[in-house]
Amino acid sequence: MASKSRLAIIAFAALALGLSLYAAYVSYMLTTDPGYAPLCDISETVSCQQVFQSTYAKVGGIPIAVGGAIWAGLVLLLAALGLNLPNKERSARVAGHIFILATVGLAAVFYFAYASFFVLKQACPVCIGMYVGVIGVFLVSATSAGSLSSAVSNLGRDFVALRRDQTAVTAGVLWLALSVLLVVLFPREQDVVQAAGEPAPPPIEALSPEQLTEWKKWLDEQPRVSEAITAPEAKVLLVKFNDYQCPTCRQTWALYKDVIERYEQSHPGAFKYETRDFPLEAECGGGGSHGAACELAVAVRLADAKGKRKEAEAAFFGIQSFQMTRADVTRTLEQVAQVTPAEFDAQYPKILEAVRADAQLGQRLGVTGTPSFFLNGMRVGIIRASYLDAAIAHLLEKAGA
């Protein structure tokens, strides 16, 4: 392979590796810190967070970005060590193996690009950079490799030859070890939930006068969406689009509940908080793989009718997992609100329509993931509790409450 082609593959693979590692870092932070705001969140439609927190971005709880880093690391290793071998035949066969990897990578790019642009309707800057890296490797390797069938047939012979090259063996073992560590040590959302128990809300930090001034200025400049103001009688309305199987929804519930309860008590009527259902489950009209999300939304509404909404939310968030079943939901609901499984089944179709209405409202407002917050009709991200506290106080003061 020509040196320019080799350097081009190394450059494209390095680009894909760097951006994949950054994407994995962002996914890690979003999993462990509900207040984290990625630098790649630029606008409502140009956002990493909406993509990385979608069901398309993970397999078995592991971000696709981790797989991208493993893929890019292997391509980089093969290009650096195998494309400049004195034996030109072996070098050409390595180029064929890179072409195999690039073909697999290109197929993944097509799938995830479709999910991002056409399903989620989001442009993820980091993802686009990774796509460029994969496509670049594919195009360059395609011009240097032989046929795909020939590359596949040589895999066994080249693997045997690899075992006689000490440098290649050492590099391969190191790549494999780092790959396994990256997969094994990456925190799953359910592990974070189970380890944390009920997260203790952090103390409300005091914003500096400069921070407070800038925050108020930002709030005053934000556009309002009238359809998001579902309770116009309230001076300040906070609306959360929620999924009870969403770990970040659970984290923000714990993060904000003390602030919300304080203003509900100090400003009854003037401040109002609403939870709107946006289950990530096909039965409720949206995409996603949360198998009990619709059942949980219905269960909380049934508990609310018994005056047990807060108890039900605490109970369901407390046992949250991706393996929850309808039986788990009805059993917990009966314990918390004395609603029997038979009563749940009888009420389910009717209440499910109300859940779907919430989901449809969220879709009209551009909600693509959970949690999504609207404060007096303006879209706000997942912010620290101190900023939410300051925002509510500022809007109440402006409203003369």
C-alpha cells in the first residue's frame, strides 16, 4: 500500500478513535451525573445528549461509542503495524482485513445515521465526525484491498502468521485487554440506579451575583411555547416529560424534589409542577425498548386517583430496572395504593389513552427523549438544582408572587 494511503487510514482511524472515546466519556457522564451538559449540545436539533440517551445508542447497556472505539483501535493497530510490512503480499492482505472492518463499520454508520437524522431528528456533531472517520477508512481501504472474498479467505492463514510476530502479539493482547476493560468497567444505567439507592439531593449551592445575573438574563431571553403552558392559572409552571424506566428521570426526580416541594408549600397555587408521561415504549405511541414504561405510567395515574402519587413514584423509582414486568408493576401498585391487578387490568385501556395524549403533546413540542423540562413554556435542559431554584424564584418575583 502506498504510504499516503496508509497515513490517510491512520488519520481517519485516529479521528474515529478520538471522537468515539469522547462520545463514550459523554455517555458515562450522562449516566452518572444528571446535571452534566455536554459541549456538543448546541441547539434543540443539534445535540449529542438526545442521541446518546436514546435506545439506539446502546446495546446491552453499553454505548455504541465503546464499540466504535474498539473498532477504530483495531483499524489503527492494523494500519500502523501491518500496512508497511516488507512482504508486500502480507501488507496487501492486511489492507484486505481493514477493508472488511471498514465494510462492517460502514453498515453501522448507515444504520445509526438513519436513526439519528430520520427517527430522532437530531444532528449529533460528534457522531458526524465518527461517520467521517469510518467512511474515510472505507474509501481509502477499498482502493488498496483486493476482493472482499479473498480477504475473508485469508483470515485464518494471517491469524496463524500473526502468532509468530512478537510485536503484533503484544499489541493485539494489549488491544484486547483494553477493549475488555472498556466494556466490563463501563457503568450500566441499571447498575448506577441499584448502587445509588435513592440518591441524596445535593445541597443547594449559592450562585454568585454574576452567575445569578447571567442566569436571569438568559431566562428572560428564552422563547416561550404556549402549548407547553398546560396550567395557565399558575404563575410559574414546571413540566417534566417523564419515563419511569428512564434512569436519568429517576436521578432528576431525586435531584429536584426538595426544590419542588419547597415551592409547592411556600407558593401554593402560584407555583405548579406537572409530570407528563412520555414512555419510551411502542405501545404508548413512541419508540423505545422500555418494556414496562406504559404500565408504570398507568400505575402512577391509578395511584394518583387514590392520593398516593408521590408514594408510587418513590416506590417505582426505587425498584427501577430494565427487566421490570407488568407483574412487578401491579404487585408494587397493590402494596402502595391498594389497587388490585384486576382493577389495574380493567382501567388500563382507558388510562392508556391519557398517557398517549401526553406523549403526543410531547411530540408536538419536539420532545425526543426523557427527561425533558419546560419552565413557563421555555425548554430547559437538565440543570443543577441551584439553577432551578434560582429560576423559579426569579419567575415568581417577576409575576409578583
